[in-house]
Amino acid sequence: MKKQQFISDYTVYEDEKEMAACAPADAELLLQAHKATENSYVPYSKFHVGAAARLSNGVIVKGCNIENSAYPSGLCAERTALFAAQAQYPDVPVEAIAITAYSEITEVTEPVAPCGACRQVMVETEQRSHIPMRIICQGNTGKVFVFDGVETLMPFIFLTKFL
Ligand code: THU
């Protein structure tokens, strides 16, 4: 018997200004994610999430969370963006996705990380394209976290190779 560890590296920027100086394209993607929050439909949670996916052809596809009174019928911003990208550009890899949020109730000062279901969709998006997808997370303001590939966020992923 032995103990093992999984260790994940990620990059932390103090804010979007520091990011813009180091990684301007990703800072622009983050801005698009903030813009995407404007289209959210969130009468129940009042929590607006925006996502922006940059494809390898340079196109940016935005998504937002859309809720429903029959709760499971809603969808997170990340999956809205990734499914829209797949529907419109099925053969084009997703290089990066930015995720941001603001709440009508409280300040969101920490990066918002994708939920487990969205991570699982990210895994398969990556597997299809064979390119690691950068995941860029911020709240409404403050620090920005950047993960180089979904496996850094979700170790021991469910793999389709066994299906
Ligand atoms: N939400 C997202 O859009 N992305 C996530 O990764 C987590 C949660 C949405 C779903 C719901 O509309 C609201 O945030 C509150 O859970």
C-alpha cells in the first residue's frame, strides 16, 4: 500500500490588468466572458455566469447560464458556449474558455470555477480535438486563475476509451 498525490499547477494574475500585460488575447477572452453575463436568464439564482470560448480559427463563441422553473432544464454558461461552438464549428478545436460571474445579491470577488458537469464536457471537448483547453476563471473582479487543460482541474477523469 502507498499514498499518492495529485498536484495541479495554475497561474494566478492579480487582476485583468496584469493579465492583459502578460496574455492580451486571454484578457480579451475574459472581457468577452464578462459581456456574456449580460445575456444570462437567472430569475432564480440571480447569479449571472458568462463564458467565452476561443476556437483555433480565431472565432469567439459566447455562452451564458439560462435557468428554467423546472430546474434541471437550465444550463450552465460553459456548456452553453461549448455546445454552441460544437454546433457551429464541429471540427474546430477550442483553445481556451473564459468564465466569469456576477451576482445581484453579493460581490463575486473570487474566481468562479466550472461545476463538475461542465468539467466533464470540457474533458470530452479536449479529447475530440487532442488539444489542451486553457480555462480562465474570474469572479466579477479580482484575481484571475488560468488552468492549462481540464485535467489540472479534474484528475482521474472518466475516459471514453473504456466504452
Ligand atoms: N452555473 C454556471 O453557469 N456554471 C457553473 O459552472 C456553475 C453554475 C450557473 C447555474 C445556475 O444558473 C447558477 O449558476 C447558480 O448555480
